[in-house]
Amino acid sequence: MRPTTVYAHTRFQIAPVDPRIFGGFLEHIGRAVYEGVYDPDCGHADEDGFRTDVMEAMKRQSMTVMRYPGGNFASGYHWMDGVGPQTLRPTVRELAWQSVEPNAFGTDEFIRLCRKMDWQPMLTVNLGTGSPEEARNWVEYCNCPAGTSFADMRMGNGEEMPYDIVLWCLGNEMDGHWQLGHVPADQYAIRAQQAAKMMKDVDRRIELVACGSCSVDMFDTYMEWDRQVLDYLGDYADYISLHRYVGNPEDDTPDYLAVTNSIDQQIEEMDAVCRFIQAKRRSPKRTYLCFDEWNVWYKNHETDGEGKFAPPLVEEVYNLEDALVVAGFLNSFVRHADSVRIANIAQIVNVIAPLMTRGDELLVQSIFYPFTMYAGRREGTALRTFVDGTGYKSESYGRVNHVDAAMIQDDRKLHVFATNRSTDAAVPLRIVLEDRPIESLVCAEILTGGGDPKAANTFERPDLVGKKPLQEIKVAGGRVQCFLPPLSFAAMTFELEKW
């Protein structure tokens, strides 16, 4: 295969990379909370019931923001069920996933976990079966000093200081017919505006995520829902949410890996809606994008808990090609740093997740690694890249380059991320920063699975897919040359010459 060159220029900048695009999502579904992050009976449990083995693994991912408690679960969740003494909390029949919810893990436990993990909390209010006033009360519970009813309730539960939660989502997937409290766009917009006003009246510092259309396949609502909602909410909406789950049901690896075209398109289309409404309203305020649910999900669609407590639901097994697609999502977010400000992989443990537990055991899945490879390389400004090289035509997504790339400059550091989508050929890769010589290699690593797109880690064979140092790199004449094996993702850091 002839060489591929990735070109960039330090003056051709997109925007600073918002660290919040490296976020996660924790929902009360299946074994995500119970037997996932919270398991007091586990041998790894700490004094608060959190699994230390899971926490230590998640620290390697360096996630920044965590969305909670849903998801579909949020549309039937009443936050007061999950505060106060655990023995007095109600056990309820949860309708989104048809499971039994004991409410042993709620707001205060979530904040405690966020503090241990250095996550910024992001709460989703119930605008399905809940009321705007219930959302307002939750903001008071979390963010107000003592002296009023719900703030005093927090103090009575052992937390004197406010939690100061900035990010709040105004419901979840309200255009979906499966959602509790599903309504048309105009009715959701009224409900969301009522909640937004009261919530911001309680704490004017908070930032609100309006519920966007939940899928590019929602042909009746995609983009039109978002237009109506943003037009009605006006400046109350700081962000609009996007959701996307992808997969390879046709078992066509090259076509599957080309899905980044569609992810880029979705971001650009939704940003166009935001800009249209901003222009229509003559508003100085721009609404940004919050990609608060995204992942690979297509193999396991078991979502009926059958009235059980913490049943195993949507526990996806991930392989090498899935990990390359996850890397593609992250690359796309970086390439759109001017519009995407928050993103949350769904989810973090057991449920379509990078980590799986089995009793006291823990398995690291393939999609875990792109996050670790971005960790430590994500600060700085995204640069516009031009990829000159071979490619192919995907039946579903059009033409793509064999190499998918993104770059971040952080002063004298240049971080390069590149995926080789070829199933059978190594790619000679050149990296050229047109206006500034590259001086030396700092570090580089590569994610591989031996070239087998279906290679997947298991509890019995946990290391089939993983990362290792990338050895074949040469820096000469201010430029970089290296080789990317078939079906691989590389993350590299270089030092630039002083100016």
C-alpha cells in the first residue's frame, strides 16, 4: 500500500479540546450500578460499598464527567426515593427495564463516587413521569446552602456543603415512543422550558442540556424535533443532546469501520440546527452539542428484567473492530472540538461497557483501551488535518481513507491519533506539520488484536486485545514516518522544535 500522509498546520486550528468529551454514563440498568460500581458484598468493596477493582480500572481511563441516573431509567425516577437512610428507601418496580430497584444507590452515593473518581457529576431530571417542580427541588437539594427545605434535607442526610452540580439534562429521549412520558416536541418544549426556568432561578450557574432527537433513524423527529425544541427554549438551552449506537450486523468489517463518516455527518447536521436557531433568534448565544450517549451496541438486546433485581441486561462482548470504532468516535469528537463540548460513552461497567465483572473478577474489554490511549494526550487545541492516501468505498457510508486521524497541539507537544482501517495491509504513515518541524518522539502506543477483527478478551483469555509500545517510528527532517499494522489504532506524542 502506498504511503498515507497526514498534514496539519498550527495556525489551522479548530478549537481547544473540551476535556468533558471524555465522559461516561452510569444508569440504573442491569448490573451497571449493583454488581458494577456498587457491591457491598464484594471482596473488593471499600467502606462505602464501591468496588475498588472497578474504580482502579476506571482511573486508567481518566473519565471527566459522569451522567446519571439515566437514560430511560430517568423518565420514571423520583430522586427523593434515593436519599435518606437506606433502610427507609422504597423498593420499587422500575418500568424502563422492568427490574426491581431498591434505591440503595442514589444521589448522595453517586456524588460520593464522583468525588473518589474526580468526575464532574451530570444529573438527568425526570421530565417523563416527573414534574418541572420536582426537577427544581433536586437542584435545591444539591446546590443550595442550608436554610431552605430541600437544602436542609441534604444536611440531614449528612452533607453540609452543597454539591454544586453544574450540568443538568432536561430529560432523556423524549421523542422515543418507548420513553415513559413520551410527548411531541411542542409539549416537551413547554415542559422543559418550565423546568429550565425554575432550575436556573434556584441556581443561575447551572448549564442545561436540552433533550434532542435520540437517533438519526428517527425519521419523523430527527433535526425537526431539535429545531422546535431549541426555538422554544431559546437561551435556556446551553447544549442539545445527541445519541448514537452503531454496530456490524452484516458482518462487513470495512463497511463498519467507515461509520465515522456518518458520525461526522450527524455532528455537522445537529450543529447546523443550532446555528440556524441562533441566527433565527438573533441571539449572541450559541448552543453546543452534548453527545451524552454513544457506543457500539448491536449484539445483545436483552432489555426485559422480568421483575428481577440487577438482572444481566445488554451485556455486550466487544472485539477489536468495536474498539477501532470507539477510537473513531473519539477522533470525530476531537475533529469537531468547536461544536462538541460534552460526550459520554454508554456505559461504564457491565452494560454495553468497557469493563465486566463476574463475582469478584474483573475483565477489561477491547473498547477500554482507546480511552486510556487518549488519557494524557487530550489537552490542547485540535488541529485541522488533511489525509492524503489510499481509501475505499463503503456501501453504507461512502468513500473513506484507510487512515482515520485527529491531532491535538499542546504548546510544544503534538498528539497524533490514527486508525488503520485496512483489514490486510500495513500502512506506511507520514506525519507532516507544515509550519513547524517535529523534533522528537516522546511516546507512542498501538492497539492491536493480531489483525483479527473478531478478537475479543474473555475472563479465560483477558489479553487477546490490548495496547503495546509502537516501535517502528522514525523522526527525521522535522517529519515522522511509521507503520500502522492492519486493523490498529495508534496514539503518538511528539516534541516540536522551539520557536
